[in-house]
Amino acid sequence: MKLTIKKDILLDALNKVSKAISTKNLIPVLAGIKFDLKKNKLTLTASDNDITIQTFITAASDDEFKVEKEGSIIVQGKYMLDIVRKLPDKYINIEVFDELKILIYTENSEFRLNGISEEEYPKINLDESKKKVVINNKVFKEIVSQTAFASSNEETKPILTGINFNIVGNILECNSTDSYRLARKVVELDKADTENYNIVIPSHNIIEFSRILDDDDKSNIELHISNNKILFIYKQLKFQSRLISGTYPNTSNLIPKEDFLVITTNIQDLYNVIDRASILTSDKDKNIVTLETEGNLLILKSSSQEIGRVEEKMNIEKNNSENIKISFSAKYMMEALKSFSTEKVEIHFVGEIKPILVKSKEDETITQLVLPIRTY
Amino acid sequence: MKLTIKKDILLDALNKVSKAISTKNLIPVLAGIKFDLKKNKLTLTASDNDITIQTFITAASDDEFKVEKEGSIIVQGKYMLDIVRKLPDKYINIEVFDELKILIYTENSEFRLNGISEEEYPKINLDESKKKVVINNKVFKEIVSQTAFASSNEETKPILTGINFNIVGNILECNSTDSYRLARKVVELDKADTENYNIVIPSHNIIEFSRILDDDDKSNIELHISNNKILFIYKQLKFQSRLISGTYPNTSNLIPKEDFLVITTNIQDLYNVIDRASILTSDKDKNIVTLETEGNLLILKSSSQEIGRVEEKMNIEKNNSENIKISFSAKYMMEALKSFSTEKVEIHFVGEIKPILVKSKEDETITQLVLPIRTY
């Protein structure tokens, strides 16, 4: 393998795949990045057994990339990334010598790294499926940022550590719950000629993938779903994750159909009021605050024997003259509110011990649900 | 105690003193900030037994600060800071009620915090000494940033965890060493009518104080030195630290008087070359790199059996035709180089097993010394 490549292009590709480099070092080869140079195309692959990331660079012009000899090798990922990042030169030369040694050089710098034979790399199948689901990049990033936070971190309930993607016809419903709150995003897909799917993608992995996606980019993402894994394809990038096996709980019956009171308010104001009301609460008791209405006044309270107590007030709109008194986790409610990018929000109350529904007329694709906490 | 105060002014004062709030919580009263309101002056004090920070706010105008009733109380520091930071209002009202409760309120927010009687606060003497040393803020910040990094973190040698301030006449010499390297800054003081001092200030504390100082401010700092403590006074702020007892090692004989080779180079270029040469080294063996000269070529090398090896080259100026081969810690040399804000730097070599001296003709107040490491 021998090539000359523009630094910025190589660095961008290394940055992307290096997210999948295994840091646990149990299997040395997984701490590496596989370089495959074939027919003017350099393919980089990294995998930690949980996710696999692959990207490629093609020689659009000699100016960007010049191949002198094809070949494959596994390079130690962490060091390769650091070297390319710190080299000041515009172009970098890479050459395999003595079979398993890699020479990386520019005018004044020479690095010789020990490599590993590409034959030792695990066989990873990144084949596309026959049918695919297509989602716009912007919509996909929204799905992740508006639902993933509600997943569980507890490995005791593996199924709840993922986001449920439920596709029926051209409707994609995404659910994420840790059993104390639920985040739901429903989007319409452009094409309806796909199969129906009901899968659970590990939240941690989908967040990692979402971070690689460019902001303000209108490209599409292809989802290739098979039995136990999902392959995302985005521009030159392939990102594969395992799926979580098991049946995701049916969350539809959790979402109340009726309510006795709806309050409407500015999101940011409500967020700030809850934030202040929770200053004296502690994480370990889930930052419990109590919300009360008195006419068009919303009152938020919390108290702690040792520290003290807070009372915050704000004006709200109501759909009727009913009043409510209900307690919930400030942290969960604030995360639910943060998922909206709208100006106003509606809080639907069904009863003092019934889930609280958070919605917005300006964006009906999101539904957030927070369970109340009994304080007596 | 009862007052109304402009939020920004109170927040600034709280931010400053809260650096001294004890987070260990062994003595509850030290997790508090003492409020003293007397004759139109609000004094805030916090202390963790190691450092004490005090600042005051005076009522320059009713617009900033309005006193209704004098008094004193200890408020839980962390919560007070959080409350004031998150309140959106321009003015904040603070009132002590039921003797030991504090009411903090604005139009829509009401916090009631449990307080502690000011009588329980430790007696802390922040008296000024008769004679004082005066240092310009900018110079003081330089002293700290150019020397503190070289102090030891190991509590087994307490004296080396501090910076030595040695004042003789109008010359202040600051030394900091962990016994592998030495950072020295020598400055001329404006007034020479002070006494001579030879003290050791804990690096951690002086760094903390330096962070509170405003950037680009030309005010002076007063140093009031007594037997076992130092009091810094900067504008409305008093910052007191204990001193480390014991005799600081005489570092003057460490600094070589002669050299057989001096190389001159651009600092940033040399920094980058050493940075790259150390990519394949590890922290645990002090990131050892080897420097060699070959005529006007500087060659930096490092290697690791498992990972690989690097060779970096750059052009330098030399004062004669001698050559050197010497190994040292890349981390220590990079930290030494970073302390200069000049364009060029001189590296003085005395011998292969003698300290390496780093100086700059453009700023002769700094001397950095890095010990070589034997690699055979």
C-alpha cells in the first residue's frame, strides 16, 4: 500500500471512524483502523463489536489523493489519528514496508508504526438489505435529540436502553422510555414502499451516529434493517449497530386520550421556573417539585428539611377553570420541555396520579409524557 | 439583616468568595458564606481553613444597593450562588426572619433558606501587616502562569508543592520545582522599602487566587506576609492562604553558569516538533524524547517497542559548531516552552547529563530548567 493524500480529507475520515475504535483493548485488532486501498478508493473501517463505522475516500483528482500501490493493513487507530491531526503539512504520504510496518511521512516528519495484518480483522458484513428506509438527515437528528434522553441507563432492563423504531406503512413512530417518562416522535416517511419494522436500536449507538452527521445538511440517511442489526448509510459513511432483541413494551396505552385541564405557556419561561424551583432539591430524590394552579397563576414549590424551600410563580393560560396540584421530577420535565424548539407548550393534566402530557400545537410530531410522583 | 441589591453586583461577589467554600462538608459552617451588613457595607466571607476569601460591596448609590437593616448570618454558599445566578430579575431582596432563616425574593420568586448564626463562624484574622509588598496585577498573573506548573503534586514533599517567593531589596525571585525541572521568574519591585522575605505559597492556592484576578487590569496587588500566612489584597478582595513551613531548597546552584552550545529557534515550531515526537510515548515513562543536532538540523526522536518510532526535523541557529544528543521529558519541555510569550527561545546545553536551560533574549525575567533523562 502506498499513497499520498490531502491531510484534511484523511483527518475527516479518521475522525469519523475513530468513534468505533475499541478503547477496552481486549482484542488488540479492534483498537486499529483497517485501511483498504483498492482501485483509487481508500476504505477505512473501525469496529468495537457493538458498532462498526466505515467510510471511503475516492480519488476525485490527483490533487486530493494519489495511489501508487494498492494494499491493506490495520493501523493503530489512536496513534494514526493523533499523528495526522498534529502534522502541519497539506499532504501526507503513507507507505507499507516490511509487510507489516507503516511509514507516515511528510517533508520533516517520519513516523513508523507497527501494523497488523488485515487478515486478522474480524469479518464484518456491511451488506445493504434489499429494501431500505429513507429518512432526511435533519429529521433523523431531531428524532434522536427529542427521544434518546428518555431511554434507561440501567442494563437490568436492556430493552429500555434503546429507542423503538416502529414503521407501519409510511409512518415511523419512535418511542423511548425508562418507565418514568416517555418520549415519542412520529414522522411521515417519503416513500411507503418499504416493509413494516419494529426494532429497538441502542440509544448510546444512535446518539454516537447522530453526532457524526453534519449539521444543516439535507442529505438522506438510508436504514438497512436485518434480523439483529441496522446499517445506516449517510453519504460516504456506513454505520452499523446491533439491535436489542426482545419486544418493546406497547407504549400507546400509556398516553392518555382525555384530559381535564390544559395549560399553555411559553416554554423557556416554564423551563426557568422549574429550574429555579428545583435548586434546593437533590438528584437522589429525583428533584421533586410540586406544581399548583390558582386561577391563571402557576405556582411551583419544592422544599427540603435541611436546606429550605422555594416558591415560584408565573402566569399561564388555561382551557377551563379547573385547578391541579401535582408533583413530578423537575429533571424529567425539564428534559421533556427542552426537546421542543417551539415557542409555546401545552401541558395536559388527566389527574393527580395520571401521566402529564407535554405537547405543542406548533409541532405535533413530538409527545412527551412524565409520570407524577406521589409525595404523601 | 434586610437589603435590596443589584443582582449582577451580588453575583460577582458570590462567584469570587465561593471559590473558598469547603466542598468536603466536614464542618457545615464552612460550606457557608458569611454575610455581614454594617453601615452600608455588605461583606461576604468564605473559608475552607486552607484559604479565606473576603469581598465587600458598598452602597455607592441607592440604585445598586439599599440597606434597610444591618445584621449578619451564614448562608449555605452553594445554594445562594445557584439562586442568585438563576434569578432573572435585576434586583434581589434579602431578609433575615425568625432569627436564622433567610428570605431571598423577587417579584415572582421566593426562597427561604435555613441559615446558621454568624457566631458559629471561625474567627479568621484578615489583618493587614505593617509593611506590604506591592506587585502589579499583570506581573503577578505572569509569575503564577510561568512558574506554578513546575511545582510538585506529591504531598510527600510538601515544600515542593508551593512557589518560593524570595524578596531581597527590590528584587522578587520566584522559584517552583518538582525536582525534575525548575521554573524561575525574577521581577523588580517598584518600592524597595519592604523587608526581605523568603516564603513558600501553596501553588494550588496561588493559582486559585490568580484565576479571580481580572484580565487586562492594571491594579496592584498588596501582599501582607506574616509568620504562617499571606494575605493578598486586590481591589475589594482579600484572599488569605496559609504558607508552607520549612526551608525551600536553594535552587541557584542548579542553574548552570556555563554552556557549550546554545541553539536558537522559533518557540511554536519547536513546541510542535516536540509535541509530534512525543505522540508515540506514554505518560507513565514521562514521554521521553531524544534531541540531536547535526549541523543546523535539529532532530527529535522517540520510539516504543510496541507502537513504533518517530523522527522529526527542523532547522535551528547555533552559536558554534558543537553538537549534542540528549533525552528529556517532552511534557516538561513543552510546559517550559509554553511559559514564554516571546517569538524565539534559546536552549542552552551544558552537557548530556546536565540540566537544559531554556531562556529568551526577548524576556529575561524567565528561566526554565529541565533535567535530562538517561536512556541507557
